[in-house]
Amino acid sequence: MQGEPDQPLTAEADVRTRTQSDSGTPAPLEKVRRRRPGAGRRRDPRIDEQILVAARRVYMEAGWEGFKFDTIAKAASVSRDALYRRYESLEDLLWAVLLSGANLSLQMDTSDARTVLHDFGMELYDYFTKGGGALALRVHLEAWRFPELYRNYRDRLLDPQMKDYQKTITALLEREGVDVATVNVQALVEAINGAVMFHALLNQATPHDIGRTAASREFVKIQIDQALVVTGLVAVPERR
């Protein structure tokens, strides 16, 4: 039953929504007709985005327990049928939401490694200060209640993403002539991600904090430089 942590969350569920009575006791599972996603009339891409925006907001505010087709349809100002034509299950919809907010990438280009990582740090900072990171944080915060959902997110998205980061950073350092055998690249990746995420959470973007936000973005470069000290790519700053 949705909301009970000991039940796996699978795409093969036979129900669309699950509800609870006002007394808190489980109500009967609500059966609805299943429909093959994509069947019927041509889909409107504007509605696709409308649904994702609404579903993202519902999940950020209410978590998995409040992530229901009825709630999302109302927030998106569409019919439940519009959701059923697009998504086979709530899990499929949530996965689409998570993927839509997980477009962070670390790409090698002709810039030096330090510049590439500074740019990545800015992208990561924006991700966590402008709402996208709240999606990932919600999955982590609810991992103890919905472990299957968390494992699916970690195995399908987070772990492959971190491995790609490590592979790219290794190639960047080798291109700069750094002996990567002396560097724990995983620790470097986690140091960069962890430091930027923590700093971003302390400096959420708000309308009256424009000056503070600009200073915080510059501080991200200092954080990355500190992490790169261990690689020898950045010199240890002199004490003053």
C-alpha cells in the first residue's frame, strides 16, 4: 500500500491511486481502467510539460506519499485520463520527473581542467539553489520510508552519473599531466559535489539576496580550488 515503507514500489502495480480514509485507516484500493500510454489522440507537448511541472511541484512539496494522480491532475489543470495516456504508473511519472531535473553534466572541452570544474560547480550550484536539487534531496530524505524507490533512483541514475563524473575528471587530470594514481578521484568528486551542495543549501536564491548570491557563486570557485589542491593542479594557498 502506498505510504507503507515495507511494500516495494513497482511499475507492475494494479492500481492507479491509493487513498486513506479520514480516520487514517487504509481505504479500498481504487481500481481504474488501464490504458496503454500514448494510445488515442495525438499528445500535446504543452500538456506534457504542464504535467511534469505540476508533478515536480507536488513531489517537492508532498513527497512520495502525496504523489497521486488526482493531486497532480488538479495541479496541472488536466484530466486524469491525460495522465493515463502518458504514464503507466505513478512510478513512471516520478521517474520522468527525476530525469527531467537531472540534466547535470560534466563534459570535457578545450578548456583547462580547472575551468571545466569551475563551470560544473556553477551548474551544480544553480541546480541546488533554483529548485532542481530539491527533487534529489526528497528521494534521499525519504529513503528510510521508501527504500525501493531510493534504490531504483540510486542504481539507475545516481551511481551511473557519479561514475561518469569520475571518468571525465580522470581524463581531465591526465590531460593536465597529473599522476591520477596519487589521487582518489571518487573522493575528489564527492568533495566537489558535497562542498558545493552544502554551500548552495546555505545560500538559497531569494529576491532580496541578489548580492549574496553573486558572492556565493564566486565562493564556489574557491571551494573547487581547495578540492583540487590534493591533485597538485592548484597550489596550496599561502597563509596570511
